[in-house]
Amino acid sequence: MTGPTVPRATEAEPAAGWAPTPALGRAVLLAGLLLVAGVLLGRVDLIVLAAPFALGTAYALRRRPTALPQVWITQDDGGPLVEGGDVAAAVSVGNPDTVDYDLVVMRSRVSPWLRIDRAGFAGEEAVGDGAPSAVPATGAPAPGRSAADRPFVTSVPIGEAVDLELAGRALRWGRHPIGPAGARVATAGGLLVSRAVITEPVRVRVYPRTEPFEAVEAMPRAAGLVGAHHSRRPGEGGELAGVRVFAPGDRLRRIDWRVSLRARQLHVAATLSDRDAEVVVLLDVLAEAGRSGGVDGAASVLDTTVRATAAIAEHYLHRGDRVSLLEYGPAARRLRPAAGRRQYLTVLEWLLDVRVHASAHEPYDQVFGPQLLSSDALVVVLTPLLDERSAQMLARLARGGRFVVAVDTLPTDLASPKDRGWAEVAYGLWRLDREIMIGQLREHGVPVVRWAGAGSLDQVLRDVARLATAPRVGGR
């Protein structure tokens, strides 16, 4: 595809970055040998034989290149890209020179999480699905390789650009690079070649696919002034709390005329205020387990954590609640609480940079030391429970009076080691020790539930809400 017009270079510019090819050396050497031999031996036929080589070389070099090619990468801006969506990009080579580029060899690296199925120039047969190509410099790709993992050959006229179009599918969330891309150009009939021009990669943002998630209306406590949750405080809401005697400041539309006529005194219907809630999603990034297979394969701990976080945040933000994110790890990244559509987009952008950070230090004080969690917030902790520090963190939050829900993100199909010796026995003991740790957390009042998409937290949220409204023994 012919792209936008590229500015031409002037003849006064130096020809930097260009080198002679072996073909130029052979032509000059052959013409020189024939001329010298013809003069020394007095043979006109050798001089006549050398004339085509000399004239051809001089004619090819009559207009020498003065500028290097321009290479850039563009991504199709067709809206947010989600796991499993189609990705489209183009690697472009422009000719700002005053001579045609006879041969352009282009090549680009692509992230393995971007499966490029088709690659080619517009108007030519695209390479993909094992089909033979009319444009690649080498043969068809080996099975399982990307269609872009090969050099492509084309020509570029003066002042124009050619686009190598890449089309495929995004397999996993994250920031995946397309590039770096490079191109080398041959001109003057293949007698001059440019140095490789490399361009920086372009990062493609692939957002996690939101798993369907629904939760019950019950929340432990509602702390805001307005919202969708029924609080225990009186106010202008939709939940009827009873009937009471009219008092100064009550609205006339709240008068219950049936009760007022029967009691011969004005009575009003009392309601509970509707308030929003704060949800804190805590991501345990101390350990990783399992192998990620992309959107169509198995999910690792990090995959489950990121996708579940996106689903939980989308659900509560859609209902008008405030959502904040925290990382339990040495980086201690945090996203301040907010509500609305903008916060949801910020959450998705924040999740793209989630990484596992192994550390030998206890990150509890680093995460919760400078800022305290709201006492009314619901804390949803996504953790694989592979590190004892994670269990200790959950117990501390529960002892501090927080409303904590632990979501187990460890894959259910985690394979046991197949090594010889006692590896399988050790794996079984580790599994047993982990189950004991989960039981101890439940004894401390921390409900632990496995993430399973829609309805994963329904029952446990009902239990947490019931405990929040229960009277406390001994004033505690």
C-alpha cells in the first residue's frame, strides 16, 4: 500500500550510511582487469569486453542516494483492545531520497502474545495460515511461528512509503511490543546498500477480558452520603424503616395520612439512607504459579488475579461504589479510591503493569503503614496463598476489625511434579499444609473462597454483611 508522501532529500546532503555491495566490487575489479590486460597485451577485444561493465557501473551510479530510509510503526486505533480481540498494525518504510529504492528488506519482531496470522503488503497475497508467500525473502514459516517472523521484500519509489500490514489476534493482557522493526535498502542496481535503520517498538495495550461477575446487594457498611446501598442510618432513601411522629424538618410528602388519621396526630414514614461503599481490591503479587496459556488456554495465578480484579471493579463501579487497588508486594503500588467510568478505565490501565515481585522482606508495613484502610471498606484480597506472609497479612487485617474476603487464585489443575524421588510426596504434604492454613484463616474470621466467575462471592458477602450488622459482645 502506498502511504503518505515522504519529503525528498536534497542533492547537497552527504551520502552517509551507504556502502558498496560485493557486486560493485566485482564489477569494478572485472572491468579494471580487462582494461589493464587489454592495454598491456594490446588486445582491443578485451577493452571492448570491459566496456559494458564499466559503462553499466557508471550508469547505475549516475545518481547516488543521499538519505537513509525512514521506518516507523503504526497501530490501528480501532478502540480499546481486549484479550481475544483482533490486532492490526503496519510497519512502514518511506523513501525521502531522490532515487528509487530497488530493493527493501523489512523485518519486525512481534510479542509472542500477539499471534500474527496474516502479514503482507496491500495488493499482494498476505502470508498466513501456512500459505505460500509472493513477497517474503525466505520460505513459508514453520508451523507454530508468527507470520511476521521473517524478512519481507519490496521496492519503494521516490517520495513514497510502503506499508507492511500485520493482522492477528491478541492472546493475553499486558503491554506487548510490536518491534523493533528494521529495514535495509539496495539501490543503484544493487551496487549500493544502506545500513540497517531500526525503529523503536510500539507498545500495544491489551486489556484483560472481564469475566462475568455479579454480587449480592449486601455490603458490610456504607460510608458515603449517596449511593445504591441501604445503610442503617436514617435519611432520604428508599428503604422503609418505620413510622414516627412528625417533627420539624420532615417533608410533607413523607406524611402517612392513614396512620395520622387513625392516631389523630401527624406521622411520617421514616426511611434509611442510600449510601455508597468503598471496595479495596488487594492483589497479592509475592508469588506466581501455573503456566499462562493466553485467553484460550490455562490461566496462571497472575491471569486469574488480573481478570478477577477487572470483573470486581467493573461490577462495583457500575453500581456507583468507590473502588481502590493495592499491591501486596515490595512495589506497593496503589490506586486511589474513586468512582465512575473514568475510574474503571484507570483500573484497566493500572492492571497492565501488574507483575510478580518476589521479596524476602515483609511488605505489610510498606503497604499499610503510611495510609490506613477505611474502617468501613470491604477488602477483597486476591491471593494464591503460596506465601506464609500472605496468610499473616489476612489475619492482621481481620484482627484489626476489617471486613476481609480472601479469594483463592491458585489454579485447580496445578500439576504435581513428576521428578523421581520424594517430589510427589512433598507436593502432597505442601497441599495438606496449605489446607490447614486456610482452615486457620477461617477460624480467625477470614472467609476463603475460590474464584469461579459469576456468583463466586455471593454467599461469603452475605455472611460478611450479616456479621457486620450483628451486635458486638462486650462492647467490642
